[in-house]
Amino acid sequence: MSKTIHTAREYWDVRSDLFASYYKKPSWFDKMFRKAVYTRTAVMLNTIKECGKCTILDIGSGPGVNSVTWLKNTEATHLLGIDFAENMNEYARKNAAAEGVGDRCKFVQGDFLTYDFKGEKFDVACAAGVTDYVKDIQELVKKMDAVTNKAFVASWPKGGLRMALRRYRYTCPVFQYNEADVLRLHEGCAIKNLEIIQTQGGMVSIGRK
């Protein structure tokens, strides 16, 4: 029997509680096999700290757990989260309000690749766990570059056993990358340097301007 295939939007729209639990209530399995989830959040947090009083764009903000972490632990003045799954956005709004940072953030429904920011730019843009599900990945990198003033950060999953298991379990397409892919995708970007940090099962890239 063939596996049902969903779009990434359909797959994650019903998984806001599950995804939030990876961050808020990690199980022993999460801590052991999903270390990259926490590493990428920390790398992005440090990049935001470098920029002081800044604005943040959280691409694929999901349940907003990362958004809240970044706001509570940096001098960031405002965060805009964008996610195409409205259930995720609803969770994010409630979570931010409960954590006392609701006045410093906004969550909107939309596809980052087609969303009209009306010329607005952000100091830092973060895409945690996003590239895994984007087919037009070059366009994502180009737009991240275009809407940022200081830095943009993204996580990148590699191939291997974990990726094979994800492709077996997930009912939406999942993409993988190597370091050469990441370097190639950033060619032509308006950045001074590109840092690539290795994580469990993947990488995190920081394009600083």
C-alpha cells in the first residue's frame, strides 16, 4: 500500500502540540536523537544577541517556542513570525502571551516565498527546521538575504539514517543537503562571510552582512 502524501502545510497544520513538545517538554528520545533541534535554536539565539536591540523574522515560526526563547533572552525589540499553518500561529500567539512577550511579537499566516513584506526589512531572519520542506530552496535563500539587514540563519538537514527514517515516517516530502549545497546556495548573497556550524545530522549556516 502506498503512503499518503501531504504537502508540508497539511502535515504540520495538525501537529502544533507535537512540535511544541520537542522544545517545551523534551523526552529522553528528543534529548538523545533531536539534539540538532536545540543546537540550531542556540546558534540563532547567539546570532540575535550579537545584533543587540534588533528586529527578528522567524520563518516557519510554528508554535512560537523558538520565538519566545529569542525574545526572552535577547534585547530584540520586535519579532514577526510567519507560518503557513494557522493552527501553529494560534498556538504561538497564546504561548507568547502566556510567556509575557505578546506585546513584542506578531504571528501571521503565509508562505514566506510569496508573502509581501511591503519593503519591510529585519535585522535578523531565522529559518529553523524550514529548509527540510522547501522545494524552491534557492528562492528561500535569496529572499532571506533580501529582507535582512545584519544576518540570516538557517538549519540544514544532512542525509543518513535519521533522514532515511524521517522519509519513511513523514507523509510529506523532506529534502537534504551537504556543505557544498549550502555554499552554492549562498553564492551571490550580500554577505561579508558565511559560517557553517556542524550539528547532529545537519548544519546551521550564518550569513553575516
